[in-house]
Amino acid sequence: MAEHFGMIQTPVMVGVGAAFDFHSGNKRQAPRWIQRLGFEWLFRLASEPRRLWPRYRKCPKFVLLVLAQLMGLKKYPNGG
């Protein structure tokens, strides 16, 4: 969206991530227990490492938050 901002005449752009892939059945969503633990990102990374790892490793804050979560220093609210 950032690349196309200003090129498309629209007042609002909404990123939906993998929502359409999940609803269409093209990609599997993490089991509820994994979602509740806050590790859906890890399930998705394990499912598509070649596509997602380059994206994730570019964000040092993400890597630090992952390490904090794995070490039990950071907890995230569950999704449901």
C-alpha cells in the first residue's frame, strides 16, 4: 500500500493481510490454541519460511519482540 499511496485515487486503503486466503481456504490458519498463546506468527513463519522470513528479519523490533516472547519477558493479550 505504501508503494501505491498517491498513485491510486482513494481516500482509504485497508490492509487485510492473509484474511482472504484464510476465508477462501487457500491457507491454513493456526489452531486456536496456538492463536491463544500468541504464536500465530510462528505458525505462519513455519508454514511459509521462504516468503515470510525475509520480511520479518528486516524489522529489528520484530526480532527483539520475538525473543522477548520466547523468553517469557513479553506477553500478548489473546485474540479470543
